[in-house]
Amino acid sequence: MNRQQLEHIIRASGAITDEQYLVIIGSQALLASYDNPDESLVVSVEADIFPLKEPDKSILIDGCIGELSPFHEQYGYYAHGVGPETATLPGKWRQRLVPLCNENTNGFTGLCLSPIDLVISKLIAGRSKDIQFVRDMIHHRYITVDDIQSIVHELEEEQKQRILSAIEHI
């Protein structure tokens, strides 16, 4: 996925839900922070998204522009309507959201996870693809281990230990 495709998803999701602010929590959130991130980081054809004020409306997103929808078939990418509980995030993640709003979003705003919050959520999820994503983020110098360590204090103790253990093996 590229930035224009994410902007399309934001525009369509806003129109479908009639919600101004939409939160993007998956790897495609990087597209708000970097114009052209390394392609290894944005290989997914889906954007995980939910309306900020009424997350339950994410079901409308899934139904209209989700996987296997006519939208997906036409464009080759899609929105995955999720809820805020989908990702475990540090306490101050909302303060670090990166807005993506321009003519291509038709005035709707995508509130994208910051790179550090995205990495933390991937480490907590702990799937092999998530760990590889974090390795690629570090390898391409979008984030450092020091960056990760500087934010773990915002997590619960169990999550903090999980993160610290995971970065020892990266």
C-alpha cells in the first residue's frame, strides 16, 4: 500500500461512517510519518482502521470496503474495520497520533499510530511477522532499541517485561 491508497481508504471510511476522525493502527500507519517507507514495511494490502468517536461503526467499513468487497476487487487493497482493543498500546499513544488530512482524504482525518507506538504494539502482539516488522524498522533506522526502551514505562509491568525480553532477541 502507498500513501495515496491509504488516503483513499480514509476518504471512503469517513464517507461511509460519517465520522471525521479515523484511527489507523496497523503497519500502514507509517504512511503518515514517511512518504515512502521501505517497501518491506508496507507490504500489507489492508489498513486496520476504526472511527475515533464511534468505533462500533467499523463494521460498516468492513462491510463496504473490507476484504473481498467490490472495493477490494477493484483496487487491490481494502480497509479492515477493527476496534480500539485490537492493539495493545502505551498509555500516551493518543498524544503521539500522526494526522493525515489533505485534499485526497476529502477533509477526513486519519489519525495514524506513531512509529514508536506501532512498534510497541507489534512487540506486544509478538507474532513472527510482527517481530520481523520491528527488525525491519530498526534495520532501516526508523526506530532504535533506545527509542523502544524510552517508552516502556507507559506499559503495565507484564507488557513491559514482554517488550524488554523481545528486544533482547532482535
